[in-house]
Amino acid sequence: MRQAVVLQAGKARQDPDQAPFVKFAQFVDAFVPAKRPELNQAPMFDAVICRPTQLRQAALALSCCQRGRLVPLIVLEPPPVSEERYRQLYEQYLVARNARDDMANRIRASGQPFDPVAAHKLSKATDMAAGVLTPFRSWWKQNRQAARFLEQLHPKRLLALCRPPLEEAHPIHPIPVSRITDTRSDLLPSTAHVEFVLPATEAGGTPPAGCRVFSSLAELATTCWALAHPGVSFPATCVPVADDQVASYLEGLHQALDAGMPLLPDAGPGAVPVPSPTSPVAPTEAVLVEAVDEAWLLVGVLQAHARRSRLVVYPRPNRDTVDRALRGMRELVESLAERSKRSARRPKPGPVLGRALDNLHAHKLREIEDAVSSLVPDRVFASIGSLPLTAYTDGIPYTFARHHEFDWREKSIGHVTPDATLVVLHELTGVSSDDAVGFHLVFDTGAFGTPETRDVVKALEFRASSTLVLRDFAATGLALIHLTQELPVDVVFFNTHGSDQGIAMKDADLPAFKLVQRVDLSSRPIVFNNSCLSWVSVGREFLRIGARAYVGSLWSIDSADAAKVAAVVLRRMVREGQPVCRALLDTGAGIGTERAYITIGTCTTGLPQQPAYLGRERKWLLLLLEKLFSAAQRWVRDRRGVRSPVDFVGPLEDALLAEADRLGEAFDQGWPAPSLERVQVWIQQLQYLGMMAQRRPKAAGARLDLIERARRSLDALDGPGVEESRAELFKVAGELLAALGRYPGALELLEGSLASDGCSRTLRGGTLLSYSDVLKVLGRIEDALGAAEQARELFDAPQPTPADRWHQLLALGRVAQASNRLGRHTQALLSARHGLALASQLDNTVEIALFKCDEAKALLGLRRFPDALEAAQEAARLAGRAYDDSQELEAMEVTVRVLVEMGDFEGALGGAMRGLARARAQGDQYRDQNFQRIIEFIESAPPG
């Protein structure tokens, strides 16, 4: 028979059959039994999984599982729509997107005047269709974070209080390149054993195999205990909880974890709420939880237990008055900004706005303070006192709370929302994706004339890391998407305009729905969004996509004061190691700006610590360079053939190259002696230059001295790896010379690579592809075909790796092109269709368009004109959807040639004129000449 010891004022009587008692609580005279030896063992479960509505069940499970170390709680939200419905919504989005792109392509191809009204209408329809996809994609991002966290835990055993259906446990990838495939990822690690303990209502009449079922909370408690402690009977002494009181479960779990006892449900209406215990050591922080029946709040209890914090629970207040006060402040700020623009010859809304807030309208701040303070009971103020605070809240900014004894406006306060629970679990468990090699991204669109970016960069220099300053046309949403995927990022800082619609980037505004769909912060950086209304617009989504913490503003802020806040906060975080919340206090900025900032994260969240020696390590610099060039190469490769009226690609290339030069100089100063590691960096740099040389030959040609520097270093070295590095150097140097049009020199270097003893299979195959390209340009088409076929055979493995499949794809393209040039159109058609199938498997729209164009050329050579015309038009359409302007031009040229062969001179002439205009607009001299020749041929053709 279980026995409940109800802890209350007065002493509990000791049962002689129980273990000796030890003092536990400080502010009530209560005692609990000492922990049994078997309860001090490591926990039998590594995590508990539940639904948002299972607060009580999750609390019971955690109280049974917690032994020796933290057992995290993962709260799984069900998907907002079914997978079938999402696929339908995605097809609707494709219709809208394709209509927009096809209209743009028709205008460009036909030379018709641009219709801004129609374009705006189609763009708006596309954005609306994309926005409808956001809930499912946001849910997927959150679950993907949970899956990564569980993988990093390396769990052996999980306790699940829900059984996710197949579509949720193995979700599709909802953000495809061009189409949704059947590829799925696992939500729960495949290596972990999952114990399912389900409510009888969910299990149905017959429980699934391997699942346990409970019909009452008391039965759940005994079942979880039996699973966590096989062979050990349920303890006679437990912490009672009242079913009708959520606070009882929150406070009871806190006591149960500290005491090493499970919760006892169904204690009856007479059970009193258990007061929050304190440890013999005085707490250094407090955790505030707004009690409501939502399971994510239990993470606050886990935090309070793990850090020996003071837990304070009170019922969730109605925040309507707070929301009204915040709206009033935003309206005031906007009206002042608008007034200053109208009254000043040169708009200077910043200083005017700051003075007005500081001197004339401080009562608006007082209204917010009054609204927040009125919601917090006196006992909560008294319990928390002056301790730093982490508040688990639905949206109350506790930085405005004040009391006649306690002023929370002057202390560190972090806020945790439902989206931020994984942030807390990462901190508590020590599970982290932190990389010792870190980068900072500073986005500056040039919107403000303040020294903000300069001061931020200066503050970040004190951390062993690389700071990428992305100014003007490098400060784009495209750069944010790419760099956060490719680099381990510590800090993302935005120095730009913002509104309740999103962040103003240089290429376009970045609203919340685009952020959650396109950006992935897998390295968990701290995001400091120093734009106006930055918490109101996109703050929550930054947490959903992986931010460690988020700093945003509740209303529009003064630019000069915002610059001051940014410099002070980042200097404190980097140089003094202060948490974000503490660093935001007393920055010296105007009160109207300083009070606007809010931090989402715990009160101790800061930058990850780095070893003191890290900045002096040779290996550290090499890793920075390696990651930087990898990101740079991927950036150029993903944007091959893309042209736009404004160049957003080149500025980022320059920023990456400038930072690589800076890091390379630092390495050469510290370690000037020849080394294979330094040669590898030069090889990466030359490879990057070769990729950008076709678009920017002057910038690439100015660095050819790197080839000789690398050769001299290799000549001074001996031993393993030297010959392989020499073969790789000759390959990338030859590719660079070829991109610059220096084909004889390129041919010599590539032949040197192929002749080297260090040329491995993969390296030889890649070199043969480049060798084939140079031979084709030099008119040696037969040799070019032979080199391409050799490369294809090298990568035709029985069990090809992803790299093998990609290189085989490239080889098939070269075989098709060379075969067409030699008039072997049947062979070209087979290779093109083989490559087309492989590109479709890889879901690579650019390559699909390329092979479709090769197919059209082969069909043209076989005089199958209708099929050739259809293939060429499809190639142009696909290239347009892939935003590959160069390939679209080539497909347009093939289309024109087919029309000429079919005798449709009128259609061919119109297409050639449009192609000529497009080629000149893009600066493509080769296509320009081709279209001119076609036009001259058509105009000189005899009538009829």
C-alpha cells in the first residue's frame, strides 16, 4: 500500500519502517526520507516525449525518471495540417509561382513592355500561396530541431507518452528544390529504444504492440516507475499533487526532483499545494513560471532544478492591458517619426524621436510599467527579490515590472516562450552544436550614417573568430540563407531598417514566413536584430529555426542610440563574458531606446566559452580558411548562370575573398615555413578564383601569383601527400587558366595532373572532365569525347556514392555535347536522356534544363524537328524557373535554330531578335554574335 506524506507546516511523523529523515525545506518545517541507494543510479531514460496538453502526465513521468542527471522533456506539437493537405497547398503554390515566372520569362523573351500592375498581382499571389505553407514548414523546423537535439543526446531509451503517426514520426522534407519527394527523415533516433505509455483513449480498444496503456494518472505513475526502476517497488513516500491545480504539478515536480521521490496523483481536494523548496545553498537566480495547462512550462521546472534556482509559480495573467500599453507606445513612436519627417528639411527622425521619448512622453513607459506590474502579485516580487530571472511567459515583458521594494527594470531578465524551450534544454544538458571555429555575420544595408557597424566589428574582434561584414549589396537575404547553412555562426547582427512586416535586406524585405522557410540556424547563434519592431515581426521565427538567444525591440528605436546599445552589449558579451540580459542593462542610450529591447533566452544565455589559446592556434586559422572557402565555392556554384539587373553575387564574393586574404596573411605571419596545410588553402583559393573567373576575369586574373607560390612550397616539401597535392594544384590551376581563356597553359597543367603519381580515382575523374572542356575549346573534339568517356567509366561504380553520381552526371553532359559536335546524334541523345534521368533523381533543375537542351540539339541533328522544338522550349522554360539566365539564352538559341530548319523564318527572326536583346542586356558576347549571324542568315534568305 502506497503512503503519501503530505508536506505542510508542522513535522511529519516518522514511519519506523522508512529510512532516516533529513532536513529538506527551508521556509517550512518539513522533512522527507533520505534517498535510497538504488535511486542514485543513472536514469533509465534519456528523455521524455509528450504532447502540449500532457503537462500532468509528463510531470509524473519526469518525477519517476529523474535520477542523477537531467532527463529533458520534448514537447511535440501535432502538425497543423496533414501531409496530404500540405502537398495540395504546395501544388497551389507551384501554380502561382510558375505563373509569375512564366510571365516574367515571356516578357523577357518577347521584348514586351513590363507591366508592373500584373507583375505585382502575380508576386502578391505567390507570396500569399507561400505564406499558407508557413505553419507546416514552421512545425517541421521545430521538430527538426528536436530531432537534432535527440540525436546529439545519443539516447538509448526514450519514454513517450504519445505515439506520433507515421507522417509525423518520419516527415517529408517540405522545402524542396523543385518538387516534394518521398524522402523522409526520422523524428526519433533509430538507435534508441522507445517505451510507449499511452492514455487508454489514444491507444483504442487494442493497444499497439509494445505499448503500455494507462486509464488513470495513478496507474501512469506506477507504470513509469516500473519501467524506470525494474524490480523496485513504488516508494511508500511520495510528493502529492492535486489534479485540479496546475501549480501543484509544477511546484510538486520541483520538490520531487530535489527530494528524489515520485509524484503521487489523485491526492484529493484536501491536499495542499507543495511550497517550492530551496537547497542549503542560496540560489543565484530565479525561475518564474506562469501556471497554465501547457506541458512546455515543465522545462522551467527542469531549469530550476538543474541550476538550484528559486522556482516561483503563479497563474498566467491576462495580458490585454500590457498589449494595449505596448500598442500605445508603438503608435506614439510612429507618429513622432512621421512628424519629424514632415517638419525637417532633411529628415532626422532619430534624435527628435529620442528626445521626445526621454523628455516629453515618458508617461507611455510608465503605462507599460503599470500594466506589467499590476499583474505580478506581491508574493512573487518578494520571492524573486533581486535575483536574476528567467520568466516562462506567453508574452509578458517582465523587464517593465516594478514594486515599492523591488525594481525589475534594473536586473537581468530573460524570457522563454514556447518556441525557446529547446534553447533551454541545450544549455541544461550540455548538448550543443557549438564549433570551436566560429564566424560572426554583420549585415549592414547602409541605411544609417552611424558608426554602428564599425563599433560592432571592433567589439567582436576580441573573440577568436572571423567576422564577415556584409555591406550594401552583400547584405542580402540570399547571403543570410547561404552563410548560416554553410558556416558555424556565433553571432548574427542586423544593422538595417525593420517594421512589423520583417527585416529590410538589400535584395528584398525578409518577412517572417520567408525566414522560417529559407533560413536554418543549425549552429545556434545569438541573433541581435537591431532593427525597429524586431521582436514584433520576426523574433519568434528566429527561435524556431535554431537561435541560441534573440535580442529584439518592442517598438521603433532611435538609430544613434541603437548603435550605442549594440556596441556596448557586444563588447560586454565578448570581452567580459556577460550574458545577453546583463549586457543590455545601463548602456547609456536614451531610455526610449534602451527600454525597447527584450531578450528571448535564459538570464544566463551568452556566447559559448572558448579556450584562451584558441586564437593563437595554427589549426584554428586553417579551419577558418577551409570553412570560408567551402562556403564561398558553394555560393558561386549555386548561382552559376544567374544574372540580374543588380549584382548581389559579386559583393558577397568580394567580402569572402577579403576575409580569406586577411586570415591568410595572419597565418603566413605566424607560420611562414612551407607546409602542406598552407598549400591546401592556396588550392582552395585557386579553385574559388576559377569558379568566379568567368564572370569576373579581372579579379581572378590578378591573383595568378598564388600558383607559383604553391608550387614553390611543394618543391620544398617531401613525404606523404606531396604528390597528391601537386596533382590537385595542377588541376585547379589549369581550371583557373581555362576560365581566363589561357587554354594552352591550362592544357599543360591538366596533363601534368593526369601524369602525376598522386592522382587518385576521384581526382583523375574530375581532371578528365576539365581536360575534356579544354580540348573541346581547342577543337580537339574526338579527344574531348574520349576524356569524357574515361571520366564516366571511372565514376560508373556498382554502388556509387553521391559524389560518384554527381560526377557521372557531369561526364554524361560532356559526352552528349561532344557527340553532338561530332555529328553522333544518336549517341548524344542516349547520353542526354541518361543524364536527364539522373538529374531528375537528384532533383537538380539546372542540370535537367542543361540535359533537355542537349536532347534538343541531338533531336535537331537527327532532323526530328517537332520533338527538338518541344525539347528546346522545355529547356528554356526550365532554365527560366531555375533562374539560370545563361542556360535560358542557349535554349532560346536552339529554339531559333530549330525554327529555321522547319522553315518558320518569321518565328525564328522574332526569337533571334529577342535573344539578341537578352544577350546584350546580360553582356553575353558569344550569344550576341550567334544571334546576329542567325538574323543575317534569315534576312539574306530568298523569299519563300
